[in-house]
Amino acid sequence: MYWSASPVAATAPDPSSLSEATEKATDAAGWVQQNWQSWLDAGLRIILIVVIAVVLRSLVRRAITKLIERMNRNAGASRNSALGGFLVNAERRRQRSEAIGSVLRSVASFVILGTAALTVLSVLNINLAPLLASAGVAGVAIGFGARNLVTDFLSGVFMILEDQYGVGDTIDAGVASGEVIEVGLRVTKLRGADGEIWYVRNGEVKRIGNLSQGWATATVDVQLRATEDLDRVREVITEAGEEMAKSEPWNERLWEPVEVLGLSEVLLDTMTITVSAKTMPGKSFAVERELRWRIKKALDAAGIRIVGHEPLPAEDEETPDPSGSVAAPSAFNNPLSPQSVASNPITPPAQSSSTSLNK
């Protein structure tokens, strides 16, 4: 038997498939040759954008950190002044500067990296319109879902930037009042008068009364007899205030001399004199207590009596003798005395039972 075809002829490749593969490889090489420059240009641009973003972010964050440290150094230098030690709270400055620095660093990172990401997408010829629209819709949805959190955060940012209050201040926030022990971007921590700790969300604070900024006023009312000499009383109280202003530590807590404002109330038997003094913030209650103590001692030494709300008897009126309203002793108070026995009615004698039967 003879074979009609040789093995070499059976395994030979198809010329059409070989030419097609050659054509595809040629087209791919040409496409790569045509586009490699654009790819290289886009890659270099992307690398440059990323490098610039990272370097710029690092420089901005470092500049913010240096600025915060410089603020803290300036605060430390102001504490060495005569009045700066009372007006500057180190912990308050530190927390406020850290919060401001954290916000600024976060905003800077978000802006720089977000801009770099959008620039890279534009280099890759990606249409940003659908992406921005989707991001806008997602932002609106997140804003509605977490509006309380956003409100708290924004309120905390503006509160810190405006320096409405800080650590060590005594404030009245409406929902709670007390001394500020910690300030955050979302929550402010207060310690109440009884030692309790209040956590107040910054978004819930509608109004704030800061009792520790600027200065405070100590007011004392002194109630005296209506017949006292007003000039003498003013002189005694003024001397007591001057002595208090010269002693430690009241010479630092009193920022102005003690002033006698005058009569605030005049009644038939009493009169009320109001005394006021401008004090250090947060020290008004202590100054009021010490001022009352010194005024009372000075008035006692001068022979001027402090009275209460009950009316006092006139000076020329004699106090009635309490024994005058007591009746004189009487013999009739003793039931065994002859006078008491004689005044008792005579009872008839009782009749016997036999006498009654004979009748």
C-alpha cells in the first residue's frame, strides 16, 4: 500500500492564519508606536501631579504646625507680663491651638489631595461630570442623614475660631452651666457646681454666657438703721475697701477701688447701701464674701450696727417690762386656802334611805 501524502505536508501551517497573526502583530506594534508617547506623557504628568501634591501637603501641614507652635510660644511669653498671667490660660491656649491646627491640616489635606485626584482623572481622559454629580448626590444624602453631626462640627469650628470660651472658663450654655474642662469640635465638657460632668453638643448651644472673660462685678448690700450718718458710713466702708485693696491676694483680684454707689432702698426704720467693685473674672463671689467680712468688722469698730429686715424699736422708746403683763399672785389660786374654801358653794347633806321610806 502506498500513502498519497507525506507527513511534512500534513503538519505545515496555514498560510492564511500566519499572515493574519503577522498582520495583528504589525497593527499592535504600530498602535503602540503611535500611542507610547501619549502614554509616557500621561504617566509622567500623573507622577508629577502626585509628587507635587504630596510635597505641597507636607509643606502646608508643616507650616500650620509651625504657626501653632509660634502661637503657643507667644502665649507663653505673654504669661510673663503683669496682667498676662491672669488673662492667659495655658491649657485653654493649648487645646484651642490644637483644635485649630487639626481643622486647618484636615482642610488642607482634603483640598490638596482632592484637587490632585481630579487632575489625575482628567489626565486619564475620564469624564468627571457623572462622578461629580454622583458625589454631589451622595454629599446631599450624607448631609441629611448626619445633619446633627455636621451641625455640631461646624458649630465647634466657629466656636473655636471665634474664641467664645475655653478651658477654665465658667459659662452658662443654656442646657447646662459650669466650668469648661475640655473643648472639642463636637462636644464641650463642663463640670457643674456639684461636681457633675456635662457633655454638651456644640450644635445644641443656642446662646453662651461667659462669666470668665473681661471682668466681673462684686456687689454687696449693707442694711443699716435709717438714723445712721451717711457720710460716716461712706467713710468707714471706703476705708475698709482701701485696706482690702492693699492686702494679698485681693490687690490682684480687685481691678478698681471699692465704690459706694449710694442708697438702693430707704424704709421707715432701715436703709440699704450698695457697694460695688470690679474684680478679676471668676473671682466676684470670693471678693463679695471678703468684702462683707471687712465691712462688718469696720462698722462694728465704728459703732454702726448692721440690721436685718425686722424693724427695730426707736432709740428713745423704752422697752416694756415683760413682767408688767403678769397678774399679781392671789390666794384664790390655792384651793386649800381659807379664801378659796369660803368662796366655794355649800352642798346640802345627803338624806338616809330610812327617812325617805317613812315619808
